[in-house]
Amino acid sequence: MRRSEGNTEKVQPIVVASFVLGVTFVVGMAVFGYFFYISKLPQKTLSVTGSARELVVSDIARWSSSYSVKVSEPKLNQGFRLMKEYEKRVLEAFKKYGIADEEISLSAISVTELYMEPGQATERQYVLTQHIDVQTSDVSGIAEKVKNITQEILDLGVAFQANPVEYYYSKLAEKRVQLLSSAVRDARRRAEEIAKSGGLRIGKVISAKSGVVQVLAPNSVEISDYGTYDTSTKEKEIMVTVNITFEAK
């Protein structure tokens, strides 16, 4: 019996198509498996910390001080009158040495009762206190003014307490942005040097995290995880850090 040639011709294309589809499927699965395997391999990374520093000069000075009177309970009214007289003398001294009215903030008078041991006194004792805050842009001259004002008020017999002058830099936010760019460049430079020593190259950035701002006295190393802000010096060194993880290949 002879086979029909027509049936044979119909079967051959189906076999070829099935073979091609099978090969394509196998190759596709192999490629998928390869990339899946590659994706599961540990990624080589390199984490470094970059930093940047810059010296700045403070543009704001703050000075706080206070004066007080100690009185017994029957003389409270007299104490308040004396505080008003002291206020007049203190403000005159401030103005004499160039502290402007708009630079001065006066608190309300506070009244604090002193603790007395039993049998120590029959009358209650109180301390009346008024605080003065000065904020000025005269960074270079404030220290000399403070010295002269303090001496003059003490010579008047007023119980006056002067705190150290504090210095601040008002453009810290803008400076931080500028320094972050420099810190990123420093981190990349460090990463490239480390990678080169290990026969690797630096790729894309995987992650980046900026650190806190440190405002330090010049040449200081007293940094903190929470950030520091030194107010004791006119000149300050602002430091920022950034931790970057790079792809290494």
C-alpha cells in the first residue's frame, strides 16, 4: 500500500514548527535562568564616608545677663521699687557703650522664695531677678562692650551677673547645602582610591545618607553623633559628612 504524499507534506511543517518552538523555549528558559542566577549573586558594593569643612565668621552675637535684689517678705514692695531703679541704671550703662534699644530684650521680674532651714529666720526671704538679652550684629565689638558695661554696673553696687557672649552663624542652612556637594565629591574620590587598590571600578550610587552638621571651634575634634554647635568663638569650622554606598565592579 502506498502512503499519501499529501499527508506527508502536511506533517513536515508541523514537526519543524514544533521543533523551533521547543528550541526557542529551551533557549529562553536558559537565558532567564542565567539572569535569575546573576541577580541572586551577592552584589559587590563599597561604602565610604566623605566630609567637607569650611571656616566661617559669625555674624550674630548674643549676650545674656541679669541683676537681682534679695528682700524679706515685708519689704517686697520696696524690692520692686529698687529693681525699677536698677533697671534705669543698667539700661543707661548699656546705651552708654553702644547697645541700641532694638538690640535689648527685658524679661519680666521673677520672684523666687529662698529655702530657709527651720529656725534660721522668722521672715520669708525672696530674690527678685530680671534678665536682659542682647542680640547684635556687632560681632567684633561686643566683647569689649560687655567688659565695660559689667564693670560699670558692678561699680554702681548692683548685683549683676554677666554670661559669656555667644556667637552664631545665620547662613548655616545654605552653607550645609554647599558643603554636602563637596562631601559627595570627597566620598567618590575615596571610593575610587580604595577600589583601585583592589582592582575594581566604582559604578552607580546604591544609597546615600547625610550626617548631622557639626559647628566647631577652629581645629576642634569634639564632634557628636547628634551634632555640635560651638558658640564660644567668632570663627567657626562647619563640617558635614555623607555616607555613600557605590556599586563596585
